[in-house]
Amino acid sequence: MGLIVQKFGGSSVADAESIRRVAWIIAEAYSEGKNVVVVLSAQADTTDDLIAKAKELNPNPSMREMDVLLSTGEQASIALMAMALETLGLPVVSLTGWQVGMNTDSSYGSARIKGVSAERLKAELDRRRIVLVAGFQGINKFDDITTIGRGGSDTTAVALAVTLNAEICRIYTDVEGIFTGDPNKLPGAKKLDEITYDEMIELATLGAQVLHNRSVEMAKRYGVKMEVLSSLVRKPGTIVKGVTKMEHMKISGVAKDSDIARIALVGLKDEPGVAFKMFRVLANEKINIDIILQSIGRNNTNDISFTVSRSDMEKAVNVLEENKDIIGYTDISTTDKIAKVSIVGAGMMSSPGVAAMMFEALYDSKINIAMISTSEIKISVLVDENDADRSVAAIHAKFFGA
Amino acid sequence: MGLIVQKFGGSSVADAESIRRVAWIIAEAYSEGKNVVVVLSAQADTTDDLIAKAKELNPNPSMREMDVLLSTGEQASIALMAMALETLGLPVVSLTGWQVGMNTDSSYGSARIKGVSAERLKAELDRRRIVLVAGFQGINKFDDITTIGRGGSDTTAVALAVTLNAEICRIYTDVEGIFTGDPNKLPGAKKLDEITYDEMIELATLGAQVLHNRSVEMAKRYGVKMEVLSSLVRKPGTIVKGVTKMEHMKISGVAKDSDIARIALVGLKDEPGVAFKMFRVLANEKINIDIILQSIGRNNTNDISFTVSRSDMEKAVNVLEENKDIIGYTDISTTDKIAKVSIVGAGMMSSPGVAAMMFEALYDSKINIAMISTSEIKISVLVDENDADRSVAAIHAKFFGA
């Protein structure tokens, strides 16, 4: 008997009306003869409300107790959904993270899933029950409750799909799938029928926050087919899988990331170890670096520019200034009036001219490029913040039409 | 090292201010060198809010899923209190019902505690941690979450006190202890220093809803000393134990119960099995009977009067009328314009004249008695609803002064 995993996020279970709508989606899958495992997030706002209550008492609560607190949100969701399914006369049982055997390490607040001891889960499925699983939570070797980080319910769903060898892991959202651009801003944005794991990961990194990246990485590793689709509109979404059809478009999407700042160190000595020292001090402060570009400066020196998230800019500058003598540079300059615009596509590098098309689109719109970075399946450019939306529109029009 | 169990109810943890106040009470006990186990209820209103959410989806949800839902309330409380204690620099850990090994039977919604497998709890205490335990919840043999009924956190506290051989189980409330009458209505009401388990049980049954009866029964069975005291005012409360001091007052309190209705069946045949048939049909409908009085009627018939809670009156009348032929009676009469007023005291029956004093107080106030019922430690009378408060005041004045 086929088995599918469905995951619904916080807005899909926000109130009684939403819960009833989701119950019908679950009922439909079950009545088609499938075994159905459903992963639920906390009701919208619940997690934020709980965090606010915690912070009122303690600005720095232990992560262990935070996990005890936050895990109640998903537990309430599964119970409420079970009650809704009961009214449809369907056999259903809800299981928390510890009941489903979602074993994690002990990194409270951002635990990694180690495995699923799914005896209970399988026994319930054998009885033809719909099993509702609390997302985002697990249990560690001390029998303590852990959470696997925000957005982690996607990962819960994929982990269950792996364990149960599911046909597909369907992630229900408030959009109809993955689009070539933001459909609210680009009238010509097209929904993709398919996308590869790698393209999805690049798009997620770039701020198209439909799927949690960890979940896609896990799906890729174990070959779990995913589908991103709407819980509001009944139509096929976007399939995420390993290899897509031959007629796949050269690029699968255009994305913008505005949470970005650029720092440039000027006048670095042209000798081994300079870059190492520089990025070592940043890593010690847990500052994530995105794009790095090194260029030749004057008088046998190098310049290195890199980008960080805006919230990290000040910390990065401080630590670089504290270590100015160790690293050895003459000047430091920063800006956060920039944005990153990227195109993603698995077939890109084997299609000459994609980069040229992108740059041409920007040139036609008289948009200046501050930095360029490329990977196997992605080309990113840094542009002035004020040009970002125009850049996305111009590139999207070039590849997909207006 | 001495160990104490403290229990705080929903109003004691209703908001950040209350939680901080309770944290100081816990900290004080801990700093006196005691091992401290704390049982917490859900924050005030939380349980009612969750029930409302459930009923919106399903008027008759399964009790299993209701328990999954409701148990989140206490889980949130223990996490929040742990965070408050962390700010005081105290070592603390929160444990849910399943983590503490609160084993129950499978009567979801009203489970009975079978035992506590306290390995984890003892290990945490050995590390000199304050242990916060979610009240009201347990786990059954299927590893399902159960709840032990409303007010059950008192029972959780006593069960832990039994298991850990605690010096005392302190139940913190919003009153300063057990009073001889309602202190809000009777200016002369006195706080009792001590009260026996049996007296406490009678008072609880009578509507002085300070302690949950199941908890007192368990405390009696295992000889656990309890104390009812205020979480707002720092002074000794009322000790509940097996035998109280010799100078103990003859009666320990006066209580009123207005949630009462009287049903009378007239003209029952004077033959064996009549009472049995009558109370069997009521029991089948799960209607609880309180006082029963049988009197001789006319022409070799009997009349039987009994009281039920007001919410059960209509159901009781319906089932009695449906079974009129089987039971065999001529008339049925009902009233809910009555109230029950009772005095409770362990030494009562060995003190002749207590009943007389009570009746004298009512006679002096010209209050008519509709029914009388007595037990080892209790005398109850049924009076007109409008006379109830005057009755309590008159009786209280007679025994304790104005």
C-alpha cells in the first residue's frame, strides 16, 4: 500500500476554518487508499507568543527549557487536527516527537535528527490509522525534548518520508509551487512543474523561503521526491527531485536577497595566509560569509570584498578592526545599500550565453553591477539596493517574457 | 536531606509577575537546604482556552486527543517557571508527566495514578536540582499521554510526596488556609491550624473547594502531611494530617452547597428491590446521588427523597419517568430552590449536643429544615435556598462566635 507524507505549516492550521480545510485534504488522500502520515507545525503566532512569554521572564532562557515550552505548540496542533478528522469519521492518532521516536542529538533549539524509531508509527499505520506527527520536535538520549530549529517541520516530514519509504513528501504552503520569480511582483512569473534539489537549495538560500533548506538537503541525500503545493488551491504544485526532464528550462528562477552588506578590505599584503587570518577571525565570531571576491590592488597589494548579512555587519567590522595588525590592511569600507540578485538553473553552465543574457538585461536597464559571483548552477550579482527590483524584473523578462 | 513538595495552581502562575513571586517561594525553600519538587498547573484560563478551541472543531472529541491537547498547558508552565528560576541562578529542570514516570491507567481524561517510576526524578534531586513537574498529567502503558482530571495537580503533588517520602506536601492557593466558614462572608471565620484528612474530605465534598478530594484521600492512605497555605501572604497555613491536637474544636467548619436539587418519589411499594431498581436506573445514567432519605408514606407505601446536582435534575427526572412502570411509584416532585448546609468535625459524634446546637441555631433564626443527613463527622441539613447564607451565619456564630 502506498504511503504519502503531508506537511502543513502554521498558517494552514491557524484557526478552526483552516484546520477543517486541511482535514479534508488529509481525508481525500486517505480515501484514495493511501497510508497517510501528516506533519503539522504550531498554529500561526503560537511560537512567537510563547517566545514572548519566555523573554518576559528571562531574556536568556536555557535552550532546554525553551524546547520544553515551544514543543507544546505542535502538540496542540496535532490534537486539534485529530479532533477535526474524528468528526469526519476517520481513524486517527496523534503522536508527539518522543512518541514517534524522532531521535536527535542534544543541541537544544537546533537539534539534528539521528534517526526515527518508528515502531509505534508503523503499528498505527498497520491499523490503517491516519498518523498526525508533531513537527519540529524530537527527543535526545536523556529523554529530554529537543526542537530542530525554526522551519524544522519540513525536515521532520522528509525524515519520516525517508524512514517509511514514502512515495512522495508533500509540503503544503500558501503558494502554488515554486515560481521563476515572485508572482506578486512579476506578472510574468511562471510556476515550475519540476525543479532539482540543487536548484531548490540555491533558491532557498537566496531568499525564496518556500522550503527549509535542511529538508531539501535530506531529501536529496535519500532521494525522496517532494512536492510544494498550495493548501488553498487544488492543483499540482512543483515536484522537487533529482533529475528533471530534458526540456527543462535553462534557468529555473530569479531571486533577490536584500539582507546583505558588503565589506571591503583594501591594501592587503600579497602573501600567503592573509585571507586565512581574515576569515579565521570572522569564523571565530560565527559570522557567515557569502560571496568573496579578491582583486589585485595597487603596489603589489590585494583587495578582498565579501558579503555578510546586515545584522552581522557591525560585529564583522569591529572584529576586523581589532585584528587590523594581525591581518594587515590599510583601509576598510562598508555598505549595506546593496542587494543580491541571482539566477539559478541546473543546466546553466552547459548553456553558454546565460550569463551574457543576464548581464545584457541589466545593461539594457542601465543597472550597474558591483560584484559578480558564480557557481555550478547559480550566477549572482550585487547591485544597488534601489535597483534590485528593477534588476529582477529585467532579468525575468529576458528569460521568461514580461 | 529533607524533601518537600510544593504545588502551585493556575492563578499562582497566571502571568510573569505571579511566576516571579512563586519562583522566590521555591528559591527560599531550596536555600534552606531542602530538596524541592514543585508541581505546577496550567496558567489560569489556558485549559479553558484549549477546551474552547477543541469544542469549536469537535463537540465530542476523543478523550485521548483531549489529553494530548490539555497536557500542553502544564508543560508550558514548568518551562516558564524553570526560566524564572534560572534568572535567580538556581539549578532547575522541568519534567513532564511521562518524563517523571507518572504511570496511570488508560482512562483518558480521568486517569488513576498507578505509581511513579521516579528514577529520573531522583537522579535530578541527587544533583541538587529543583525539579518542576507538570501536574495533572501522566502516561499509560501504551505510552499515551493521560490526564488525571481537573484539579488533579493536587493529586500529582501527593503522589510525588508519597513516592519521595516527603516531609510535607504544601498546596499553595489564594487563601491562607482552611477556615471555619467562608471568610469573605463571615467576619468571625477563623483559620484552622490543623484539620484531619476526614474533615478535609467532608469539607471538600461540601463545596469548600480548596483541596481536591482525591489528593486528600491519597494523603490519608499514605500518611502524607499536607499544608494549605497562601502564595501571596507569608504565614503558616492549615496542616492536614491524621490526628489533630486534643484541644481540637468540636467542629472544624460550616459549609454551604447550592448546586443541589431534590427529587422525591411518592407512593413506592413497600417491597424489596424498589430502592435498588430506582437507583440502578439513575446509576446507569451516571447520575451521582448525595443525600437519600426514605420515609413511610400513606397506605403501606414509602416515599424516597434524594438530592442530585442541579445539572443532573432534568436527566434524573426523565429516566425515572421512563422507568415509572418498572420502579412503581405514584408521583414525582422536584425542587432546586434548596441548599445544603453542613457542619464537619472529627470529634462531633462523640460530643453529644453538637447536632442540637446546630438545630437550635436554625430555630433561633426561624429557618425551616427540609431534610437532615448525618455521618460520622458531618451533619447536613437541606434548607430553602434563600435561607442558606443566613443558616451558615447563624450556625457559625453559634459555634465560633459572631
